[in-house]
Amino acid sequence: MRSKQKLRIAAFSTVIAFVTTSGAALAQKKYDTGATDAEIKIGNIMPYSGPASAYGVIGKTEAAYFTKINAEGGIKGRKINFITYDDGYSPPKAVEQARKLVESDEVLLVFNPLGTPSNSAIQKYLNSKKVPQLFVATGATKWNDPKSFPWTMGWQPSYQSEARIYAKFLMKEKPDAKIAILYQNDDFGKDYLKGLKDGLGAKASAIVAEESYETTEPTIDGHIVKLKSTGADTFISITTPKFAAQAIKKLGEIEWKPLHIVSNVSASVGSVMKPAGFENSQGILSAAYAKDGADPQWDNDPGMKKFYAFLEKYYPEANKLDGSVVFGYGVAQTMAKVIEMCGDNLTRENVMKQAASLKDFAPDTLLPGVKINTSATDFAPIEQLQMMRFKGEKWELFGDIISGELSN
């Protein structure tokens, strides 16, 4: 009788132990669509074709970075399944690809989709589905709006922040400037223009000419000739790489030598300065938040050593002079950090919670002193830049790290 009782107690204890351990295991691991014990599905949209195809290397760099992570055992043993599609820099196509990623591929999140027009087109859809639209590859100011769009977050400094830094620079260094502006006729160009005018404030009257162009135009040569005729002595190029290179080349051809500022998104040595001709690029100004892969000053930098080793092993055909490659590595490293922070709670809600909890995170490729910080009310990870001037075949940084935050 006693032995039967003992058996019952032992059996009951085993059941309790099983239920308890199962409960603990269930409590520890939480998954939404796109995440399992074995893998994490990450979606991405890039312009591998079309007018902004120079940015396609960002997606290729990210794919290579996740290949590296998988080769090293994944994140907490989970492999990254990186699914990337081409939208040709076309908003309707971006909507189609976003739906495919969410509804057919069933990704956990959409990471670093590129372009202001494309992200604007998919923002409401992804937020209604409560799918993270994380670290978008565009500096539009509107990505920092956690109240209205809690599922969307930027990564790079906002266009308005950057433009305000140029305005501060001009008011100090060239207070009597006559400014001519060429800008892309979309959210990207208009956002930048607003930041510039806000930064100039009462001095906005210094803008003597504004020309917009469409991304469908084969060339912007006509706009450059027209801007030269205004007598402007300062030229601000709010353009994507293809058009930035065209503008630099045309200025050289017509021997127009204004103080020339080019937006950070088109400051790549490999995809802008070199194709435009180094002889035409001398003295151009821009601002940076990342190290330049073309600059030998970083050859012994620990972070850049890791970056160069990554390229050698996982993306040997990449052009290390291309700023987009540096960008892709830095943002992929940030994404990996967030997934790591999620631990075994791989829900979409927790992904956003961790993305909004980054504290002084410094990817290998950011300039010394530039750090990533986010909070539940601040979805702008990077808000600092440093001015730079093109000399010889590379950019030279000068001055201090400047914050483009509104409070400054």
C-alpha cells in the first residue's frame, strides 16, 4: 500500500516538474510571425534598379553581414533569413513588395527599406499591421514620430538636422552668401529644403534661386546652367548619387566655381566623387557621421579593421570607397544589436521596445564621438555630424562634432 502511495507521489511530482519546466520554457521564449527557435525572417526593400540603383549595394552589404552572422552561429543560435526585394525606387512597387514580405513571406519586421517616397508609401500599411518598419534608409524628419507611428524608426541623421548644420556653417563662414539650390522634387528634397530655410531663419532671403528636378529626368544639366545664370556664389545640391555626380561634372564643364555643398547621402567617393572626376570635386563641402572607407586615417582604427576584414571574407567585390557599403554595415550591425537585446522574446512589440532602448551604441563605422541613443519618445538614433571638405581623393573632416537637434 505504502509503495503504491509512493509511486503516486513520485508520478505526481514528475507531472508537476514537467508542467513547471514547460511553463518556464514557454515564459522564456515568445515568438511572433517570422521568428522561431531556428530562424528570424527579416524583410528588406531596396532600389536595385531605377534612378537610385547606386544605393542597391546597401542591401548587398546587409545580406553579406547577415551571412557573416549566420556563419558565426547566428544570434542566440537563430539564423537570419534576409529576404530583400527590388522596388526600383517606385512607391507603388514598394507597397507591393511590403505586402509580399508581410503576407506571403511572413517576416518578423521590415528592416532598412530605402527612400523617402517608398517609405512614405508603406508607412501606414506597416503601422496598421503592427510590423516594425525599422531603421529606414532615409533621413526624413517624419520617421521620428513615435506617437503617430510607433512602428516606424529612422537611423541616419534627419535631413532637416543636416541642413540646419549647413545653415549654421554658412551664417558663420559666408554671411553674405547668394545661395542657389537644386533639390529632388519629392519628400526627400522638400524636407531638406525646409531644414535649410529653418536654419537660415531671417537670412533665408539669401536664397536667390531654387530649382527642382524629377528622378525620371535623364540629366540635370539644364538646371545647373540656369542656376549659374543667377549669379549665385553658393550652390547646395540636395540630390541622390546619380544626379549629384552629374551636377559636379557640369559645374566643371561650365567653369562655375561656387562654394558647393552636397548632401551626405551623396558624399560617397566611389559612387559620386570618382565618377564626377576628382578634378571637379575639389573643395566640395558636406557633413559626415560615419568613417570614410577611402580615408587611410582609419586604416588602424579597430572598428574599421573589423569592417575591412568583413569585406575581404564576405563581400570581396564591394567597393570600400563607396559610402553606401559603410552605411549598410553600420545599420546591419545596429539591427543585430537589437535582435541580441530581444533575447528569447522575439515579438514585434519587443523588437520596437529594444530598438527604442539603445544607449550610447557605437557601430564600428561611426565617427568617434557619434553614438546611437533612442528612447520611447525619441526615434532619431543619430543626431550628430561633422563638417568635411573634399581634397585630393578623399574627404577631410574639420571642426567639432555638431548636433543638429532642434534645441541647439
